Amino acid sequence: MFPNSPPSSIDELLQRAEQLAGLTLGELAHSANIRVPKDFKREKGWSGQLLELALGAQAGSKAQQDFANIGVELKTIPIDANGNPLETTYVCYAHLTNVAGSQWQTSSVRNKLGKVLWVPIDGRRDIPPSERCIATPFLWSLHGQQEQYLRQDWEEIMDMIAMGEIESITARHGEYLQLRPKAANGSALTDAIGQNGQIVQTRPRGFYLRKEFTGKILADYFA
């Protein structure tokens, strides 16, 4: 059975995570009587939710880290046979109003990525979800040049949001951090700053890490 309480320390979290390495998603789900989807077209976040349950995460979709008591975020990442990421990694929703004076150090992106437990999972589409294997989880901290890269991208994007240029921001903006629509369906709308400072309606946006960034993290660790 999965733990009923969150880990009380980073060491306990790592111990739980290491026990998952080598298991398939099907084996892990079966241990808690959870149904495994045939594919992830309609249940894209299923793997992440399964790992959250298995490790005792309780934050869910809240702005705080998944393991807020120890300051750690959980991120699953699908990889190919060579250990390269197969898709971008969602970080958090973006604030599109009241952004004047926003600072990187207190941003949701910095909060989420300060310390991350990465859980690589075989993401090859020719393998059924139930047979996809969990690779070795590892702990990573944001610092140094990697933090500078993300900070530069974040500040550029937030400046555009503050200037009312939300509709001009595309996935091409940002070298390692990008802003993209993030909603359950295309009809979802939220408030944002318009070109003349007025409140306008637009699709919710989320911050994502490009594969180039997470690829470097994986390469550094597994090297």
C-alpha cells in the first residue's frame, strides 16, 4: 500500500523513491489497485499522479511544492531509450495580472524548481503504459548558471505580460523556459493585462521547461 503521510525528511523521500526504481507503472499501480490506462491521450498526468500517491505527496495542483514540509517538488519525466526527455516539463501556472514588481526569487517558478525530485520513466509510445519502467529517481537543486538561464527567460516573459503583450508571447520566447496555453479545454479563459492596461480575457498560461534544459539535467546526473 502507498504511504498515508508525506515523508518527514529528504532522506525518507529518497528512500521511498529508490524503492520504485525498476518497477513498471503497471506493477506500481497494481500494488494499490489502481487502473492503468491503455494510453495517455486522455489521462496525460496519470503517471505523475501515481508517483505522487506512491511517495506521499499532498500538494496536488497547489502553488506550493509537492512536499512542502521539506521543500521538494516532484517531476516525472518521460525519456527515450537513450535517456533523453521526450517532451517539455510543466512547471506551474503563470500569473497574468498584478505582476508589477514581481521578483524572480519569490516567483512560483523559482519556488517550484528550487529543489526537485526527478523521476525518469520510459516514455516510448510503442510500449504500453503498464509495461513502462521507472528509472532511478534523483534529487536536483536549481543554482548557478542554470538558474541564471531560467531567470533571464522568466524576466523577459514577465516583462511582456506586464506590458500587455500576452497575446504576442509564443512558445518560441525563452531559451530554456517557455510560456504556453494551459487549460483543460480551449474554452477556458482568465484575466490578463491588455495593451492599454485594461483587463482582457485570454487562455490560461503555464510555464514549461524546454527539453534542452531537462536534457542537460539528465545528462549531468547519468554521466
